[in-house]
Amino acid sequence: MKDKVVIITGASSGIGKALAQELAGRGAKLVLASRSVEKIQKEYEHIPNVLILKTDVSREEDCRVLIDRTIEKFGGIDVLINNAGISMRALFEVVDLEVIRHLMATNFWGTVYCSKFALPYLLQAKGSLVGISSVAGYKGLPGRTGYSASKFAMQGFLEVIRIENMKKGLHVLIACPGFTASNIRNVALSKDGSSQGETPLDENKLMAAETVAVHVANAIVNRKDRLTLTTQGKMTVLLNKFFPKFMDKMVYNHMAKEPNSPFK
């Protein structure tokens, strides 16, 4: 990864922050995009090979500027990591439709916008297009309609990009970390669009974001097509291929045990 130009969206916290630290340690030239750049600036603002840009990936023009500014500073793009994302927790029956629109705009359309504008440069470099998805992109999670829908859409989109460019040297990685210790559940949206404020999971028992970052970085280097992490995540994806109805019940029962679960 030394001297590779890497764009990371959602770089201020969680997996994005861990990826920035991991790839900085490997000598990459970083473009760190986030709506909360003040969280990044203190750590990286004095490093010459780092560009920090305030970016809301749900805005097409922000994504265009992100790519343009990257080319102005570094002259090319080797890796785009579409990591920015938000979650939700509410039954579809009661959720405000604007919550789902917001998730799709960030998780799916953010990936589409950034990938569209970066693609010519990635093709030129025979580089890597990465989507940080979720096991929720393989198996629908109750109470997370917008999140699962956005991740299913992201994975379908990236799979098509991979196939369309399979003879052009483009590498496309779909990474599905499973439950990871981060603040994504703290800021997940409730039924009315407000932040739920606290995580329903024991974050100390989840895979660390730093561990996820190492796996993703290695998958980029090895140009893997897919990466699924955690034993629970791998088993969910595998069993769902052969026993989908059984997994419906298993997922329901598992998610119903969460504190203050929206369903029982």
C-alpha cells in the first residue's frame, strides 16, 4: 500500500478511522472524507500525504468535489473505500419513510456517487473499488429495513461493476464485517429519525474496528472479491444459502433478545 492514493469515506470514527490508521501505517497517501472533519484534523492535519475533506456522501456534488480535489493533490486514485454509512432500529410498520430515504441516500447513493466519479481514475490505475457492507446485505435484519435494503443494493451495485470491468483490471471488494465495535449503533436512527443514543449490544464482545481494518487492508492487497468476518457472520451467510427459512427464525429470535427490541 506504500504511496498508493486511498480515499476513505466516513473516516472520522469506527471502521473508517481504523482503516485510516492502518493504511497510514502502511505508507498510503490518504484522502479522509467525513461530515465531522474536526475529529480527524488534530491527528492528521500536519501530515503532508493526507488530504482531509468535509464530505456528505449523500450529496452528489460533495462526492464530485471529493474526487476532483483528490486528483488535484495526488494526480490519481488507487483505492476508493466506500465506508460512510448509518444504521437504524425500528419496525417498518412505524418508521418514518424519511429515515429509509436517508439511509439509502448515504449508504447506497453515497457509494454510487463516489464510485461514478472515481471510476475513470481507478480504471487507469487498475485499482481497487471497495464497499464496506454488512452481513445485513446478505440476510435481512428485522428492525433494520433501511439498513439491510441499502446494503443489499450496495452489494448488487458493486457486483455489477466488477462484472462489467472484469477484463479491465479493476478490483472490486465487497467487505462484510459482521457486528463490529463502533459508534454506528449509538447514532443509529429511531423510527422518527432521531438518534437512538445508545447501543443495544455489548460492544466489548464485538470484533474491534482495528481488527476489521487489518483484514480489509489485506483483502485489498490480495485483491479478494469478497470478505466476510466473524464466525457468526460467516455462519449466517453460509446457512442462509441452504436453510433460509430456518435462518429467518434464528435471526428473528436473536434480534428479539436485544435490550428494548422493537419486536418480541
